[in-house]
Amino acid sequence: MQGLPTACARQPTSTVSLMLIPDDGLLLNKGWRFQPGDVLYGASPQLDDSRWQSIDPAKDLRELPQLQQAGIAWFRLHIHTGPELPPLMIKVFQSVASEMYLDGRLLYRFGTVSAMPGQVRVYNPVAAFNLPLRPSSDHILAIRVASQPGMLYKLKNSGWDESALQFWVFPATAIPAIKPVDLQALYLDAFRLGIAFILFILHLSLFFAHFTQRTNLFAAGMYLLLGITLMARVASGLTHSLSLRMLIYYGIRADVLVPGLVLLTFYSLFRFRRGTLFWLAMGSIFLKLMPLPTDLHWLSIPIDYFLPLELLRLSLVAVRRGLPGAYVVTVCAFTNLGLWTIYYVLLSVRIPIYDHEWLFHAFYLACFLCFPLTLSLLLASEHGWINRQLIVRLQEVETLSARNLAQQLERQELLSRQNEQLEVLVAERTYELHRQASELRELNAVQSRFVANVTHEFRTPLSLILGPVRKLLQESRFDRPTLAMVERNAGYLLRLVNQLLDLFRLDSNQMAPSLRQGDIPDFVAQIVDLFRRSVEQKGITLTYQAAPFPPQSYGFDADKWEKILTNILFNSLKFTHVGGTITFRITPVWGTDGMTDVSLQIADSGIGIAPEKLPYIFDRFYQADTTSTRVYEGTGIGLALVKELTQLMGGTVAVESELGVGTTFRLTLPVYPLSTNVNARRVISSGLPTMIGDPIASLIASSVITPSIDEKPLPRLLLVEDNDELREFLVGELGASYHIMKSEDGQVGWEMTQAELPDIVITDVMMPRMDGYELTRRIKSHPDTDHIAVVMLTAKAAQSSRIEGLQQGADEYLSKPFSIDELTLRLHNLVTRQQKLGDHYRKQFTLPGADSPGEFTAPAYRPGIPLDSPFISPNAGLVFSIDPFLLRIYALLEQHLDDPTISVDWLADQLAISRKTLYRKLQSLIQLGPADLIRQYRLRQAAELMKAGYTVAETADRVGFNTLSHFSAVFREFYQQTPTGFIASLARRS
């Protein structure tokens, strides 16, 4: 040391005297004058700065809003040197750009100083520079500073503060001046940094080797954080940029988290539960991150000791429990605590650091290496123990593997002997099976020839039956229903014969492709149209949807297509209940050269197929229901023929089904462009292949599950009675003549009436939840159920009760005890009356006339006439009251007669009732389905229009037919003569 610090400021002149400078430097923080703005000749010794503001730049720079506003300012210091002043060095710490002038002469420039804020660049020098002060003289040190816009000089509540401007002077011979960057400390920090990163890589590798050892992961995190802190310390003395210095500051501050990771590592090493003391230690670590005032820095010293003490406590607990490595950790904890105590004692006795630098570095390095080396030794020994255990386990596995290999070789030898025996046995069995298969093939060939011969013999008598029957059907003097039944069943038998022949030809490879060319959507539409009459009679909605197809014609096997599609549509029609739907979609399948296949999808809402039976439905002669009481008859040939024909053409067929929901068939059938070398005959656009015609149409009609002429369905009767014995008695007495449904109270009876729409309801009067009077009133007042006959059967025999029941609309009222014969007779009379009324309506409207259609006038609705007014029959002169429900239907049909899109769904929507209710109600009133009613109403009006002089084409358009061919076919089917023949007969009569 050159001497004690004797610098002082004379207040009157604001001059700082420099006599002797201590070796650890003197901070120039007194006597400074400050003036914001760029003062002209601010460095000149002649400038009068007596009015400038006094300031301590080391701590007051942050409080100068003038500098922040102006961006540039001047600092001046008047210095008086003593006679024994040694040569001096000056060290500058700053967060601004500055220019240093001595007695008006520029000495140094740190950064870029400019009056233009955008050109200012701050710079912090890290070296000491010569300060040429002469002994026993006066000098003026002037500093021109500028701040860079947008720089963060201070962050609130973060501890970051770089807003000061400090000037330190040292004797030129002092260590801080000679070594402004402590190379020894730098080398030591670099050494510690290398150790930290080596240990980080070591423990991270150990963690990846054993993921279950999370202690290595915590140790790797500790060494990584320690390495980041040491790297920030090394960079701190080499960085001039203010922004980088902020990052370095936070990197250095991260060292307070290292003890926490040390604690977490040892907790994980000894598998201790993290209790209150652990979380208190972690909280104290984060407390150290908070910036504290200078006078409260002593609070961090207990925290520094708390963590080693907690580690010491952990090691003692581990020793008491006898955990591996506990003694090593205990010795380490005591050593670390002692080293830190000695380090703080040395700091407290104020031993000059620069004179005993090696001593502080030695203690710091010992403290640094104490825990890492201990932890690494423990984890390495644990890793070695794990490896030794793994080696032992591997040896055990090898021993077991050798034993298992010997056993496996023994088993293989045994299996080899058994395989040789089995091969001999299999060879014998194979020879036997081949012999039996050969016999079966021969027997099958004989059976196939027999079936083929028999079926061929069937075709001749069937042809002799169908020919005369069809000829007799053209004459009106025979019993048409009986002849139609004969034709239908003979056609069905012919279809079975043809299917058996097709199977025989498939087995004998005699069914060659027969390609034809034509419009595929039109061909398929004609097949679908053959089923429309049958689905309408059954009350099913059949929808045909065709996607856009290319305009050119394609070649396809029309005969096989017809067999496939009719079989699938037969099935859908057979197994779909009344009110269901069948949807047919056809779309092209495109390839690289155009359309290559056609996709067909037939979906119905029928009864569905059980999942366990679905894989077998394409097997020959397989039936899903094989019981003797099955509802749907069949042979099991149709779907088998569908699959085999599809595969023969190179197509695919798949089926999806769910019980109670429906079934969907998906087919892909190939087509061939006419440009290819295909020998295809043309399909005539106005018709189908020869196979499709009236016989098939009659067969389709026969597939609808409806009662035969002699087997009419039983009337549906709902019995609403709360007495169990009486209810079961009536079921036993009436069950043979009626289809009976039962209910125990009036509320359930009303719900069943709405859902099932029975023909007759028998109800008691006194019942729970709803009595018979209210049930009768609801039935007779609701438009969906007002046609249902109601018989009240009750113990209330008083005249007033009888009158009240009849007032509610009851058709019959019987008091208990009653005669079962009387009840049976009254029910029979009600059913007969309903049937006669339905026959009356149907004969007056729907049935063809005896001579010609021109002899009848359809009961069209006439505006202005009340719906319940009597209707006068033009033929018989009868006067009767038409049901208002029928008159509403006639009015709707008359209003929309020329609309071809009206359907059963449309009519149900217009009447605000369900499709099922419409079907049941019309069956009850006129024994016709809605589709038949719509079609026959159109045909009656068509006859009237042609009688009035309209042409066939005009008539078809006015009564809502899209095509003339369709109109002609339907008209001929209904009237047994074509529209042209009908007009000709009118002309002959006139």
C-alpha cells in the first residue's frame, strides 16, 4: 500500500484532493458537477461550472430524469494532486457511452457518444487505463456521457442495476491495476466449469442407463445449473455489452438454486420423505432470489448455513438408519460446514484478498469439490453395485437358458419322433379322404344330373300350365282371383326350377358370359319398377337413386345382373314389414381409363339377420330360421345364386345386418367400355331381357306376405280390463276369432290404441288411472282413432251410466253379468258392419266397373260441398255419407292430381298422421293401402279425362305419370285394356 486514503473535497471550491491512494483503489464519488445536454466547450478548463448540479454518479445517475430526457450530459471534477502522488491507473464501470477529457484534452472514448440518440452505443470497459495526473497540480476531469434508448438499466424487484457510473483510481503498481481481470480466478472458474460439465454428462448418462434411478437426474440438473453459473462468472469480466451483462447477471444469480438441487439429490439418494423441513429449505432458497437492501444482507447468512445444517441432519438420520453411504455423506457434511465457517471467518477479519488470493481460492475450491465428489462417489458405487447385480443376474439367466435349451432339444427330439408317426397316419388318412372325396364327387355328379333332368322335365308341364292360365286371364268370364293364384304359384315354381338349373350350370361350368350393351341405370330402373306394385300393396317405400353415369353405353351381363338383383329385391321385399323402406342406390366406380365397375347398394328396414348367422347366408340351401314354425318360407337358393353369379363375373358382394334394424347388400359388378374388344348384343331400351316379364312380375307380387283369399287376417281386438281372471276368460273365449292385445288400465290402453290401431276395443268402466268413459271419449275424438269400434263392458247397469257411455261414443254397452254368446254376436256384427262399409266405399270408388271404366265417375271432391254431405252414386242412385277422412284424402288428391311426386309419405304429412296410422286407417275403412288408393284415384280420373276427349299423353300428364309407358302399363293392369283401346271403345259406342 502506498498510503492511506486522504482524498477530501473542499466544499467552497468543490475540489477533490488526491494525496495517497490505497492499493485496493479509491472510488471517485464526490465533487462531481453535472449538466444535462451537450454543452459547448464542456471539456474546457475555462468553463465556469459553479452553477452546475452536484452529484454522486456512482448512485445518483439512476435518479436523473434530465439525462434520460436529454440523452446526453457532462460531468466535471476538479482535482488537486499532492506532491507524493504516484502514477495512477483509472478503471471505469459504466452503463453508458462516454468520452474522458483531462484539462480539455481527450484521453479515452468508451462506446459511441452522439447527440443523436439512435447513434449512441454503450460500452463498459473491463481494463484499467493510465490517468496522467502531475503531482502538486490542479486538473479538470470532464466526462461527456450519452445513454442509449431502449436499454434496461434497472429491473424493479429483480436486483439488476447497471445505472451507475463509477471511476476507480489505483496506484500503477497495485494488483487491480496490473490485472484488471483476475486471471487466477478466471482459470479457477474455468477449471470448476469443466468439472461441472463432466459430472453433468456422467450423471445424465447414468440416468439414461437406469431410468429408475432419478437421483442421477437430480444430480445432472445440479451440475448443469452450477456449470451455467460458472460460465456466467467467467463471461462477466469479459463482456462489454449491457444486454449480455443482464443475462450474465441472472446466470450468476442462479447459483442460489444449486443448494436446493443438492438437497433434493440427497433426499432422493436416501429415499427420505419430503416433509416440512425440506419445503422450508426450498422456500429459503427462493427467498434469497429476492433483492434485499444493503442493511438487510445479513439475512442471507442464516440461509447459507440452514442448507448445510439440513444436509447434516439428513446424514445423521441416514447413519442412524444404517443406510449405505451415510457415513461418507456425514463426513462430507461436517467438512463442508467447517470449510464454509473458515471462509466466512477469513472474510470477517478483513484479510486483504489480493495479498492472500491463493488462500481464498483454496478454501473455495475445497468447498466446491466437497459435495460433488462425495455425491459422485456414492452414485458411482451404487451404479457399480447395480452392474454387479446385473452380472449375477445375467449369469443366472445364462444358466437357466442352458437348462431350457437342453430341455427344448429333448422335447424337439420327442416331437420329431411323434411327427414321423403322425406323417404315416396322415398319409393313410389322406389316401382314405381322397378315395371318399372321389366317391362323393361321383355321387354329386349323379345327383346334379338327376336334378338337372328332373328340373328340365318340370319346365314342360309348367309351361303347359302357365300358357292356358294366362290365356284364360285375358277373358273376363272366369274367376280371376283363382286363376291369378294359379299363375302366381306356377310362376314361383318355375323360378325355383330356373334357379336349380342355374346352380347346376354353375357346378358344371356351363354358364358362359353373355354380354349386352345398353344404358345401365335405365336397365336397373326397369328391374326396380317391376317391384313397385308389390311394395305399394305392402305399404313399403321403395326408393331408387342413381348417380350420374357417362352418356355412352357399356357392355354388361344383363341376364346375370337380372338374376342377382331380383333375388336380392325378393329378399328385401319378403323380410320388410308394412310401413318399412327399401333403398336402391347405383353409382359408377371409376378407374384410370374411365368407369370400370358399378356399385349397387340395396338397404331395407326389415327384420335383420342375427350376427352368428350372417356368415352362412350365402351357403346353398341355408336358412336363418329352420324351425317348423318359421314365418318366412324359402329354399336357401337365391342368395347362394347371387354370390356365385357375382363371383363368376368377377364382382364382389357383401352384407351388413342388425336384428330389428335392417339389412344392406353391397355389390360391385364389372362393366366394359364398347371401345374394348367386347362382343356385346344391344339391350333394347324399352324392355328387359326375355326373362323379365309378366311371370316375374307375378312372382314378385307373390313374394309379398299377405293373407290368401281364403285366409283373411283376424280382426285386431284390444281388451282393456283390470280384472285378471275376467281378462284371461275373455282371451280364451275370443282368441280363436280375434288377434287379441291386453291392457290392465285405461292409460296403457289409450297408448296401445294409438300405437296399434286395433279394429275393436273392449273396455271396462271402472279402472285405475283412466276410466272407460275417458278412454272412449279420447278414442272417438281423436282423428287417428275415431274409426275404431268401442264396446263398454261394465258392472254399472244403471240407465244413466249406459246413456253416459253412449254419449262418449261407445258402439255397444253391455252390463255384467253378461252372456258370452251375446258379446260374441255383437262383436261379430261390429266387424261385419265395418267390412260391409269398407266394401261399400271400395266398390263405389276403387273397383273397376263391370263393363268399362267409363261407366263410373270417381267421387272427386267438389269445393263448397260440406265434407259430411251425402254422396249420390251415379250408377245405383244410392245415397250414403262418405267418411270425412276419405273426403279429405279425395280433396288432396284432386288438388295435386298432376303432381307425379305425391306419395304415401306426402299424403301422411298432409293429413298430419303417421304413415302407419294412414295405412291402418285406410285398411279399416276401404281395405286398401294408401299407394293403391292414390294409383286407382289417378286411373279413375284418367278414364274421365279420356272420356272428356283428352289424348293419352295429355291424360298421363294431367294425372301425374312421368312416362307414357308407365301410365299405359298401369292402366292396362287395372282395366285389362290399354288407354288406346279404351279410347277406341269410346269411339265405337258413340
